[in-house]
Amino acid sequence: MANNAPQQQEWVPKSHFVGARFGTLSRASAGKAKLFAQLIEEESQEKAAMDGRPDIGTAFVEVAFVSCKDDRDGKEYTSIMKDLENRGAKGEAFFQLFELAPGSGVTFSKYMLVAVGSPATFVSLHEDRSADEVAKMTQLVKKYQSTVYTCKATARMKELVEEINNRSQDDRSIMAVQGHTYTSKVHSIEIAEDAAFSFETGMSLVQKYLAHVKEANLNIRVERISTKDAATMDKVLSAYTDLFTSPHRTATAQPWRPEVRQSIGVSTLPNTPVAFIQRVDESHTEVVIFDDLATFAQDEAFAATSESIKAVLADENFETCNVFYFGKTDCKSHIFASNAAKFSAHKASPKLDNPISDLLASMKL
């Protein structure tokens, strides 16, 4: 019986860990501590220059996991999202709602939203919704768990996130009018605001990257790693650092990156525009990456020789690695995929009218 089934452990960020947090997109990867320190300092200076300007922010990446009661509610939620997208309420560089599981009468429909854009579009994404749409979407959603990665959030973004998080299901709800009361708060949006989550040239970097790799070669992954203790998570972060600074993931130049980079000179550069790693607490980390399949395929060979990755795989306190992905891959090349008992890959299917983004659609790729 369903009620006798073991309860699935839920991955819940507890807090933003105070300490090492990095986004490889803005980092050179020559493996030199001095260079990394220089970049971190430059990004901090950039953020400090904007702190006194509450209406000026930087590009964002939002990753949201959405659950609806069943497939019927999920389809209705998707339909509203399609209408919003067609009206222009979306991230400029990237916007897609992925289905992870269709749901049934006893299981939730699960979705993943990935958006890249400017602070202005984040605000319009929510403010362009009518009161009825807000009420209906709040009614349909059982849980909306989101992280917004940005170097600097505007004051309005922060206000809006607080408003959404305080929104209850009975706010202007159609069901409430009919005499039914829902008081649970389904939204949990956190702004991960840090100098490490900056874009070298803003969201145009993602646009240029998408135009370069094209949809057929694109791989998007949201990875959630859990460990039993902080020491093991330290090993996980060390493994990711080694991966993203490895020779197959770097180059002296890429056609989609700026040609002039005076502050870094000839240092090697990451070959992906987004590779954000956030340690949300001592034993949980989230990774968000826009990747190309050719590069991802080489991770398996690297993992076979990497001592830091082997150390994680051999650690009994390494609990789980869940990968939610889009792209033509089975994720067997992932650095932790060889530990089949603790590794799970969940394929995501695009649900909005544009297969990937307005940029790719307009290019008719």
C-alpha cells in the first residue's frame, strides 16, 4: 500500500553556508591561488560599487523545483506558464520549464524551472501576472523551492521574493471564495547573493554560449549532493574544484567569450558560462551547470584518474548525488556515476513552446 511505502528523504537547503562558495564562470582556472584571490577581490569590488545603488543589480540564474498535486494540476500550471512566456514574462537569455515526473493520483507532478536574465525581467516575470493567475498558480502548487543566483540583487527583487514567500494559498484563492481555506505557504525562494555568482559580461555570455553550442550539443544539469558530515562535503568540493580546473574543461580562449580580458591575461578560462557551486550547509551542495556534451563526455576518463574524486566515491559518508538534466546523454560520464547505489539521474523534458530559448528559436536551430 502507498501509505506503507518508506518515506523518501527530502533534500532541503537549511541555510547559505558562510564560507567557500564559488562560481567557475567568472574564474580563470590556471590552478593558481594568487589568481583566484585576485578574481575574488575584483568581483567583491564590483559588488561593493553597487551596494549603494539599490535599483542596480546583475544578471541572475534561477533554479526552481515545483511540485503539483497530480498530472491535471501540473498541466494547468504548465498552461499558465506558457501564456506568461508568450506574453514576454521570462528571462531574456534562457527560460524553460522542464517536466521531471508527470505525476498520478498518488504522486506529485514535478517540474524544474531554469531562467537566466536581468533583475528587471525577474521582477516582470512575477509582476506581469494578474491577481487571478497568482491565485490560481498558488492554488495549483504544492511546493515551489527556488534559488536565485546573482552577484547583486536589486531592492525590488528582494522585496518581491519576500512577498512571494509570505503568500498563502488562501490569498485571493478561487477555492477560498467557494468556502475552502488553504493557509499553507508553498513558496521558498532564496537569493544566493555573492560576488562569486557574477557573469563576466552579463547574461550576454549565456546567449553567446547557446548560439555557439546549439541545442543538439547542450547539456543543462542541476546536481544536488548530500553527505553525512562536513568533512566528506569538503572532499566533494575539492573534487569539483579539480574537475573544473582540469585541462579538458579549460582553454586559453573560446569563441563565445570576450577577446580582451586585461585583468586575467593569458590564464586558462572555463569552457562553460555557468558552473555555480553553492554549499548550502555543511552536508548539502547544489551545482548548476550549462555544459556541452563533448566536454561532459570527457569527465568519465578524468574521474578514473582523479584522486580527489576517488576519495569521495570511497567515502562511506558520501550519501547521494541526484542529477536533474536536459540533453542527449545518459549522465554515465558524471564523475560520481560509477557509484550506482548513490547516484541518480533524472531526465527533464521541456514543456514550454520554445524548445530552449527565444534566442535558439529565432535562429531556427
